[in-house]
Amino acid sequence: MVNFALMTEGETDRAVLKNILYGLYGSDIEFTILPKLLDATDSSILKSKFSNWELLLQYCHDEDFEDVFSLWNYVIIYIDTDTGDHPNYGVPLTYEGKDRPIEELVNDVRKLIISKTN
């Protein structure tokens, strides 16, 4: 059995990823969703202070995050780039008034996620 930890911003992102993975691996796969909200306090923080991508990036810096890699075969972190211009995100979508190439955005988001894991 192949198992995956999915870190996504929302339910629809998870649903799409799960269906892609079922198509690739068949039905003999297992999922866990991370990060898990622990209580009402976490839920209220999510609704008022953080967006979902901020919560994902915060979780990447959490001391428990490193354990994920020993528990699951694959960890998929899916983060949208539509709010890249937000100061807390820091991945500009344009440069000198033009859309940045997708490859650059992907590389910058990858660097952002890696920087949060250290």
C-alpha cells in the first residue's frame, strides 16, 4: 500500500489530488490530511488571522512537520499562487508589469516552502 500525506488549502484541492492519485495508483492507497486542526482555537485562528496558505507554511516550520516524512511514503504540499503578491507570501506574480513565467513561479514557491521547513 502506498500512503500520502496531503497538505492543501481546501477540500476541492484534496479531492482533485486524491482522484489523480487513484488514477495513478489504483485504490490501494491511504491518505492523511495535514495539518490537522486540533480544537476550536485553531479553527478560529484559521478563520480570522490566517489564510489557508499561511497555515500550511506555518505548519512546514512546526517541529512535528519533520515526523511526517518518516510516517508517509509521499508528502504532497499544494499551495495556490493567486495570492503570491501578498507580503506574507512573497512570490510576485508579475515583473515590470508582465506575468512571470510559470517555471519561475513554481521554483520560487518551491524555495518558499523549503525555506519554511528549516
